[in-house]
Amino acid sequence: SIYGWIAMTGNPEIINDPANHPHFKPIEGLDDDISSLICAPFKGRGRVMGTINVYRLGGDIFDEASCELIAATASQIGVALENARLFEATKVLANTDGMTSLYNYRYFTERLNEEFERARRYRRELSLIMIDIDLFKKYNDAHGHPKGDDLLRNFSGILKTVIRNSDISARYGGEEFIVILTETGKGMAIETAERLRKAVESKDFEGGETQPGGRVTISLGVAAYTEGLKSPDVLVKSADAALYRAKEEGR
């Protein structure tokens, strides 16, 4: 059709006799009683993203000046959409850990401050899970850093499948990760942590047989917001202390 043709060629066109145009195939309900049509593509980075179509009915026709105006408008639409796409892509990169595709530490702290304030102001539930891959250095030493990076990525994939879409998972640093569980009390947070622990323990990671017990495992610490808690830092320290106890008591 003419719309596909314009998208393929990337060039605007006036069709002042649609019925006799080789590429015009009328769409019922859209192209009824059209006497003239301007179809102009809008592009981002040279790629056609869509077309803007302007119609006249009942015998009226467009001139070249109209086509130039519509083409210029389409060009501005393309620039605006591409800028919006680039802005969103840049924002994602700024908030994302390049290794694991989870959120990074900076974004985590921003969101924790927001969620902590919401929990404090509206008395909502809020919990954290802090996670550490057990004896990660031993795994790295045995298999090399590239395999260690693969392990981090594979763990991150499991983490994404266990938590809810509304939860915020981030790489805290090295082999440590942290999850913000919104609208979640301590009991449900512990259940989520245990599901994650079991999911990792049951996974056959490459090279896992060299770890103690023959499996890759994780330790986790859970902390929940309670009324009167002074700052989000206290919540993080509580989760970190719980993680430390888990590791001290046998991982």
C-alpha cells in the first residue's frame, strides 16, 4: 500500500489521484472519499519510525507547499521521538549495573530513600533482603574472573524470577545484592528470601561442584521497617547485620 511504500522509500509524496495510483489500496473506513493525500515519513537515526498522513476529501487537492510543510512537521516529530528514546535509554544506563542488568547502588539509594519516607509517612510496610554469594572468591580463584562474572549474571537472572515486578533489586557491590520489597512485612520478606535461597541451591551452576557441599549457595539477611526507625541507613545496617549472622552461623 502507499503507507508501506512511503515507509520503504523514506520519501514524502503527494497523491492527487489516489484511485489511479499504483500503490494506493484503499482501507475501508479510513480512505473513503479521499481526493488527495500527503504521506510523509518520520525518522530516528535514519530509520523510518512511522508516517504522518494528511487527507483532503470531496475533490480538493494538495499543492507542493503543503507537502513541504507536512514533511517538515514529520521531520520534527522524528527528532522529538528520537530524543525521547535516547533520553530514556540514557536514563536506563545511568541506573543500571552493566554486569548484571540489575539496578545500581546509586539508584537503589534513591529509591530506598523514597520508599522509606513513604513507609514512615503513611505507615506502610517495607522490607529489605541483603544477599551474598557464599565463598565467591573461592569460586573466582578456581574458575577465573570470566566464569565468576557468568555466575553473577546467572544469579541475577534467578533473582529476577523470584521477586515481584514491584520489588527493586540492585547490585550492592561485588557479589552482594539487595532487594527493596515494598508493601511487604517481615514474614513475607523471609518467605521470599527462603524461596530465593532454595532456587539458587537447586540450580546446577557451572563449576558449582568445586564449592563446599558441591553447590553454589547464598546467605541472606532480612530487615523490616518498624515505626520510629530514624533513617533508611538503619534499615540497611539491620539487613547487613542479619546477613553477617547468617554467614557466621554456617551460611
